[in-house]
Amino acid sequence: MSRNMTRHIIGVSLGVLLFSGMSYAVEPAEVEKFVKARVDIGEMMTNYFQSGGQFKDGQRPSADQMKEMGADIHTKLGKLLTKYDLTVEEYRKRSPEIFADEAAVKGYLNEHPDMKARYEALPLDRMGRGGSTGRGY
């Protein structure tokens, strides 16, 4: 076998291995856990900012108030995610991978119309869907 042929076979083989690893589907239980967590997070964040009537008429929080709010949100988020046996860091690390499998997410949502309605009611710009603004919860 020629040297070029060997290189070609190795290249094709590596390409197949890399491609097959990238097309690995996310486990359905993981999809369910992360979709439910995202919905709970979105609803918590919506309620948090709707009930935070302390900043009315376009008033902006100070830097200290922003730090306090960030710490408060992080604490609430941590408590909420324990329900799914996740930490904030684990959720942030894994959620892009989970939600990148759009077919699995759509499949789960189509099987659970009540969850689909809650998911679709989330603010798109802050939940990592429809744009890159927000923290991507």
C-alpha cells in the first residue's frame, strides 16, 4: 500500500470518528432535566424582576445594588438547581451542549405540551434563544 493511500485512509478514519462524536445525541433524561430547569429559571427571573418594583420610572440600580442583586440571583438560582441535582456552574457549562441538540429539545417539548407552552412563554432574549443577550440561563 502506498504512503499516500495510508495517509488517506487514516485521514478518512479520523474524520469519521470526529464526525460521529460530534453527532452524538443528548440523552432524553438530560434534555428533560435541562428544559425543566430552564423553564424554572426563566419563570424565577421573570418573577424576580417583575416584583422588584424598587426601580421605577427608568431608575437604574447603583453598582452596589447590582452586586447585591447578582449575589441574590446566584443564591436563588443555586437553590432552584438543586432540585435537578445541578450547580449553577454545571448548568452553565452543559446547557449550551444540551440546547444545541434542537431536535431532541423540540421532540421533548412536542411530547409535553404543558412544558412547551411554559418554554415558549420565556423571554427569548434572556434565555439563550433568539439572540446572545442576557446570561444565557
